[in-house]
Amino acid sequence: MIRNNDRAGTRMPSGASILPFILCTLFVACSPTAAGKSSPTGPILSATPSRTRANPESSPTPEPSHSPTPSETATLAPGSARTIPSDGMVQVYVPAGEFIMGADDMDAKKTLAGGRAYPEVPVHTVYLDKYWIDKYEVSTGQYAMCVEAGACQAPHLFTSGYGSAYRPFYYGTAEYKDYPVIWVSWFYAKDYCGWAGRRLPTEAEWEKAARGTDGRKYTWGNDPVSSTVANLCDINCPLPQANGKYDDGFGNTAPVGSFPDGASPYGVMDMAGNVWEWTSSLIKDYPYSATDGREDLTATGERSWRGASWTNGYWWMRASLRYRSVDWYWNYNLGFRCASST
Ligand SMILES: [Ca+2]
Ligand SMILES: [Ca+2]
């Protein structure tokens, strides 16, 4: 049975939806930035899928720009990895082809969390061209490089400093440089990916990277959620929906890549839990179509979030789950990763 407190997992704390609006008004920081763009250099391919953690502190590698040759492209396999010079991010390869999007099982139908979660039906098949997606959520250390380059705005101010929930300091500290960046709106996420030579993933790209092509329920398969697969609102979580059945070791955000048991079929990390992730897509009913206006990056409206976070219960860890908010929103449980078409 689904516990009520799990269902309530991501309801924003009372006032949380109001606070950003107030801050937004006070700081006039909620419009898209007119940030400058650096000249991203090409990716560096590694011969085999890499399990190496991105090192956000490493300075952008001075290696020359590198474009894959036809022979290298021919050797790419699902999950092949490369490192992006601009921010040190590892990306994994997702081949072209169809995958199963959406869900219509009892969990998917059971509740839509007071209307904030979004219908995952009907289950349908979507074809995607090949693409690359970041193996990890973008970290505070990586995001800081973009801020220092003048291409990104610092995360929205929280209380007296750049803290996270229950931490007075977070962004800009060495201690949390490998933790996911938070307090970033959709515009901030989009600017970062642009600076890094990438873009936000579409909702379809995000879901294929999370669950592969076989329609599995979770990133790791169909086995139930356990304490080793995701950072969710477990016994350490200082929120009312904390679930003592799980002990994942983190009562807040965790360093990116801390749950290898929860890796997706392509080796992508933290696609269940840790922080929610912005996608490029406006939230719209299925079936998904990239040409029906939902990928219009100039439109305003509610954009899709995927993957749930450390503030959510197990029900939210399903790879097909959809959530959304207005594009200028930000919170302590919301970050992003990027993708690339080539
Ligand atoms: Ca946790
Ligand atoms: Ca995540």
C-alpha cells in the first residue's frame, strides 16, 4: 500500500510556492539572463564506458577540440562515455531507436498527488535520434565555473547565504562542490547548458536515458525501491514524509553519483532521487511529440521536472513519473543535467 506520507512527498512546504515569487519580485532575478556564451570545445571520447566521477574542480581541460571521426562513431555502444572539456562532465551515449514512454500500471494510476504530478498515460512508443546525456546532475562546483565565466547567474539567494535546506552554506563551498546545484530556475539551467556547449534534455530523452527501451518501472529494473538505489526521503530526512523503512544515508542532497546500484541501463546516475531535474519540455499530455510546440524554448509556461528528489517517498522514484512548475520557479530539491545531440 502507498502510505499517505509517501503520496505527499513533494508537496511544497507551506509557503514554498509563495517564497520564490516574493524573492523573485524583490531581487528581479527571475527573467532569462542575457548571459554571454563561451566557445565550448568538443568532447573527448573515451574508448569504454567510464565509471569515473566528473571532477567539477578540475579546470577545463586544455586539450584541443576533438570531433569524433567516423570510425569512432562506429564503435559507440549504449553507455559509451566521453568527457566534456568545458565543465568536466561525463556524458553517456544513447543510440537512436524506439523506447517505451509512460506507464499505466496501478502505481501510475493510483494518485496524481493532488494534481501536481502529471498523467503518464497512455503508454506509447517514441523514436529518438541518437544523443548524449550527462551521467550526473550538474554540481555546485561545475555551476560555479559558469558563474565565474559570467555566463550564469548565481543560484537564488536562500536565507542569509547560499545554503540548502537545513544547511546554512552550500553553493560556493569546497565541502559541497560535488553536490547537485539547486535554487536554479529553468532559465538558469538552460543558460548553464548553453555555456557548457550543451542543452537541456527533452522529457523523452530524459525518460529513455532513465529506463532504457524495455519499459521498466525504475532505472534499475522492476525490483522494489531499496535503500541502496536512490537518495529519497528516508529515515534521515527531516521532513514529515520521512519513511523509516529506508536508510540511504542522506537526510539532504547527496554527492552526485552516490548510488551506483540505481544506475540506468546506460549508466546514468541519480535519475531516481537526489534532486529533481528540469527538462526542456513544456508539460503536455501524451503521446509525446517534439513537434507539437512543447519544445518551443521561447514559450512561457510550466516545464517538466523528472526523477524526484531527496524530499520524496518511494512512489515518486518511478522512471515514468512526471512533475512540473512554472519556468521561473526554484527550490532546494530541484537541479538539472544537460544533453547533446552530437
Ligand atoms: Ca535520503
Ligand atoms: Ca535526480
